[in-house]
Amino acid sequence: MIKVKFVVNGKNVAVESSPTKTLLDILREDLGLTGTKEGCGKGECGACTVIMDGKAVTSCIVIAAQLEGKNILTVEGLSADRIGKALQDAFVDSGAVQCGYCIPGFLMSARALLEENPDPTLDEIKEGLSGNICRCTGYVKIFDGVRLAAARLGK
């Protein structure tokens, strides 16, 4: 067992864990942050995406031994974040949510994209979200949501 200290959604946390326990499991089981979803468990679908030190990462393949001193933003922290709140509102307004299972991961990837590129083209949005898979929407409304959030943030 190891003890790791890191920040989640602006709060300092300390967790005692197996060094190989995933960030996804720590968030859901130890910290009660269940907005981050497990899809594939292999880092391929994007459902578990969070932002770690400013970069979108799949939390199912990040392990506890990698967390010391890191800064993590999860979907639960988006409402207190200017870009995150704009994305949440834009996804609702554009009808980007169907079953909703993949949406936390899409929101987090979009949050990382808009932080890096506040005015992305459609192709850049597609590239920025390419690590996320949705089985319901066909992606168009998700892309529209990101474009709407970018436009609102640019005003």
C-alpha cells in the first residue's frame, strides 16, 4: 500500500491505495466521484476521461503510483469552472446528450481542447474528441455543443 496526495477539483486529498489501483477506481470507490464512467477499461473509449495537470487522460490506465502531487479535474468540478460550465450549458442547449454515459468523457476532452484552443475549427474539434466514443448520437450534436460553447466563451 502507498499513500498518495493530490488535488481533485481544487481540494487536497490523500488516499491509501495499492500502487496499481486505477485513478478511475480511486475516484469512484474512494472519493465517491461517480461521474467518471468506466467503458472499456483499456483507455480506448474515453468514457473515463479526466484532466490531469491540464491534459485529458483516460483515468482507467492511470495508476495510483502516478498521482503524487497531480491536479485532477473531474466532471463534478466543471460547474465551478468557466469553460466547463459553458460546455455543460452548450451540450444541453444543443441536444448533445442522449443516454449520457459517454458525455462526462466528452465534456472533459472538450474542456482540455478549449483550454488549449479557444476557437477550434470543426476538424480541430473532431481531432480533439477523437479519443471518445459515443454509440447514440452520431457526434454531430456533440460537435455543435463544443462549437456553441467556444462561441459563447469568445464573447
